[in-house]
Amino acid sequence: MNTPLTILGIESSCDDTAAALVRLDGGAAAVLASVVHGQTMLHADFGGVVPEIAARAHAEKLDIAVREALARARLTLAGVDAVAVTAGPGLIGGVLSGVMCAKGIAAGAGLPLIGVNHLAGHALTPRLTDAVAFPYLVLLVSGGHCQFLIVRGPEDFARLGGTIDDAPGEAFDKTARLLGLPQPGGPSVEREAATGDTSRLRFPRPLLDRPGCDMSFSGLKTALLRARDQIVAEKFGLTRQDRADLCAGFQAAVCDVLAEKTRRALSLYMAEAPAAPLIAVAGGVAANGPIRAALTDVAAEAGARFLAPPLELCTDNAAMIAYAGAELYAQGHRDDMTLAARPRWPLDSASPAMLGSGKKGAKA
């Protein structure tokens, strides 16, 4: 595109209310402003995200986030070319709040509306941050999703495998709850694991004995629960070191599974002989240091470049939605007021639906 394109992005698929302005100019993208209002304190007493509370908070904060983003970018809606919004997958109440807000802005300001798949936002983030060329491999790993995708275009994704039950972030959250650690569980477990002994407790590495790139993480939670209960029965409680060792053993198991499955996915991707081989990691769990280190080593073994976005773009944000919207807009994509909020929305519609509990939630 020769004309600069400025997109307002809106994201509300889980528990982060976000708005951002992204400008695409000659293939180079710049984040003009990015605002994220988290809801951690609202859900702290419940051990996880409560969908009804999240939806109400989005409804209260969306317009505020949009105003803040416009102010930081020193823009008005007159300087915006289109509105992009997460239309799924996610918690339906939150997605619906964002879609309705975006429809109102688009209708009131006379702007085009673009519905964006939340997973596409994550998958296209490497192009936002580093302008990487198609095709590339991405591991989307977060609290609600885990899958390997070959990204060939803004709407062209091939899934190589994914979780058949819990996503890694979900497993981290459950582990934190079992050990009395604060939410979100990922950072809490990583902090505890830093002082733990990874060799003391060895947890299973699910599905490593089977071919393919599919993963399973629900069994790790059960194994950790049993190990915790055994220690409590023997010692009549957990010491701080016990908890650290449990976290270290759990995190090591997740790292090993992700590393081996990434190795297999890379083999399939490299068989296509990409001109500039690259694997990127996206999603909240991409912020985990040991996981990043393990994936970096696997990429180096395969002769591929490894890319991890800045931490603020790993978790849910609206900049990735705005950028994905810009790519779709450049291809002529437009939606109208019939745009629907979708709790499930697979990126690769040609692949069969994932089995297990992933069919019941936003991971499908």
C-alpha cells in the first residue's frame, strides 16, 4: 500500500480490555498507542476469570480505553481509516461487548468495520514487530490456546497440531491454585520454579510416545496434585522448598513437551523449503523464560530463526488486532453491522476440530 493506513483496534476476548492505534505505511507498521486495562483484582478471589464479571468490566472500560488510545496517539476518529475488533474466539460476553462497541464507533464515525480472529492477531504479531515474510511457523501458546500454525498469509493458516485438552497457560493457572499461588499462574509458577530442583519430582511428558504435533497438559495437573498430596501426607504440610520443587518439575515437563513438539512441527515446516526459515512464539505463555530458552535451542538445531515478540505484545492486546485488521483491510476485507461475536472460530477450517475439552471452550 502506498497510502498510510491507520487502524483502531479493540480487544476484549478474555479479561483484558484493550484499545490501540496502529499505522501501516509502505509495509512498515508502527504502534501509535496501546492501552490495556487488566482485571486481575476483580477475579482474584475466584481463582480464575469469571465470564460475567469480565463482560461487565469490558462494557464499563471499552469506551475509556478507546479515548485513552486516541489521546495518546494524538488523533481523533477523523484520522482513523477503519475499526478492527476481536470477533472471536473467546468468552462470548467479552467478545460481544467489544463487537458492539466497535459497531457503535464505526456507525457513528462512518468508518469501515473489520472483524478479526483473536488467534490471527497473535499469529500475525511477528509481522507487526519484525515485518517477517510469509511463510513462517508460529507456536501460539497461551491460557486458552496452544497450536502450531504455518502462516502463509493474513487469512491462510495451516494447523500442524495443538492441545487436545488444557492449554499450557490453563495448566499453569491450575497448578498455581493447587499450590496456593496468586493468579495469573504463569508468572507465579515461574518465580517459584526458579529456586526449585527440577530433578526431585519427574512428571509425565504426555503424548511424546505418539507421533505428530498434538499435545496434552491436563494430566500434568493431576500428576502434580498427586505429588502434592503425597508430600502433605508424609510431612503433614508443604515447605516453601517443596512448593518450589513442584513448580520446577511441572515447568520442566511443559518445557520438554513444547520443545519436542516444536521440533516435530519445525521438521514439517522445513520440508516446505521456506526461503527464510523462522519460528515465532506468541501468546501469554511466550513470556516464560525457560520456555523461550528451550524453543530458542530447538530453532537453532533446525537452522531456523527464532522470534519472540516483546512481552507486552505476548499477552492479549489491541495492537495485534489493529495490525491484523490493517492486513485484512489492505486485501479488501470489510464487515457490516451483521458481524457476529463467536465463542469459537478456528483459524484453519480445513483441519478437523481438536478433540477433548478444547471442543467445549474458546480453544476450538
